[in-house]
Amino acid sequence: MDNEQIAVRTSYFSIAGNTALALIKGAAGVFGNSYALIADAIESTTDIFSSVLVLVGIRYAHRPADENHPYGHGKIEPLITFMVVAFLVFSATVIAYESIEHIRTPHRTPRAWTLIVLGLIIIWKEVSYRIVIRRSRQTNSSSLRADAWHHRSDAITSVTAFVGITIALIGGPGYESADDWAALLASAFILYNAYLIFRPALGEIMDEHVYDELIEEVRHTAAGVRGIRGTEKCYVRKSGMSYHIDLHAMVDGDLTVTEGHDLAHLLKDTLLERIPNLGQVLIHIEPAELGGERLGE
């Protein structure tokens, strides 16, 4: 199964899970007098739409390169991640506003059985997070990583709801708003998670230098190719689930143009064969005699 199929199936898993949980949380919140659960349902509802966006983005990102997009369509992934973050910020804002309104309005204490519902939800969302984050690492998908953090933030809001309802039940009259304070705290966690998702996506779209381990692997692989004397500059750009490499390789300066050309193709083929998830590999040949001088420039 290739990365696209893995990512698509993972997105369907998220959509199905979030739809079921939104319905369960909403019903439990209404009948169990818990706004924290209703807030949880609101977040799960926004998660459905964000997971659909992730699915659309993954499918678009795997369209082949064309004349207008010679590096492919992978940059859609961080853009989709930005939209997912926007959904998170929106849901956190709605939850915070409604929590404050409920704190100012007297209401009944949540039902004790809502704790059982929340306990099961916490377990399920943590399991979902671990499944999706593992798949995001397997496929190098930033939008799947954002989707995984949706599951983790959902688990966090459920934990805060569990604590709030427990305090309200133990405290009795006068502590009914503990549930709402829990929802307000959850909105702050959601905003923080939104930043954690946004920051690496911004780095990806700005081609930030964060791939030292991959660069070391590229240099090590190149050093094993016969005829390659060493490497100079090596730049990495991530696009979707692939990494594009620009590499300056040093060879014997007495080689003919044809021989240098053949070595460049050999190096490129070796890198593509031995290092997974590489996209385009551009090799620039340098005469070894000038390598040290140019490194110091």
C-alpha cells in the first residue's frame, strides 16, 4: 500500500470516528446537563469538516507534476493545515464564549453517568491520536499530523470536562459551573495545540531548514557512490509527502562533460533507490579541486 492510500484510509477513519463522537457527545451533553460535553461535541463537529479538508488535500497533493506545477502539488498540504488550524481557533472561540455565558447563568449539576461516557471518549480519542500520528510519520504528511493533533486536543478537552464534572458532583450545590470552567480551560488548550500545528506547517511552506538528519543521510549515501569525491551544498524542500533535494557533488576535475553527466545520473538514481520519499533530485557537479575553496565562500 503506498503513502496516498494509507493517508486516505486514515482520513476516512478520522471522519467516521469524529462523526460518531459528535453525535454521542451532543446527546450526552444535552441529556446529562453538561456544557463541557456539548463543547466537546462542537469541537468534534469542526473536526469532521477539517478531516474532510485533509482528505481533499491529500488527494490533490498526489496529482502528478504538470507544466504549471513542475514540483507537483504537494504544497497544498501545509495550506490545508492552515485551514485545519482555522477550524481549531474557531471552535475554541465558540467554546470559550459559550462557557462564559453558562458560567453567568445558573443551571443544574451534570449527571453522574456522563463521566462514564467521557472516560470511554478519552480512551478512544487517545487511541485515535496514536493511530493517526503513526500514519502521519509513515507518510510524512503534515495535514495528517494536524488531524492527529485534533484527536489529541479532543482527548484533552474530554479530560478537562471529566475533571470539571467530577468537581461539580463532589462539590454539590454552588459548584455547578465547574463543568463550564472546564470547557473554558479546554478552549485554551485547543488554541495552544493550534499553534503547535501551525508552526511546522509554516516552516514547511517557507522551506525552513529543519532536515539535518535527511541531509546527513544524503551525504552518506553519496559518499558510497564510486566516482563521487564528496558533497558541498545540500538543500532540502518538503512538498506534500516528498522531499526535493538540491545537491552539489564533487568529482575529478579531469572528467569529460559526458562522464560527469553520467556520474550525476548514477548518484541521482542511487539516492532515489536507497532513500524513501524523495521527489525530484537535482545534482550539480563540481570539480573536486575547487571544492574546499568553494566551501569556504
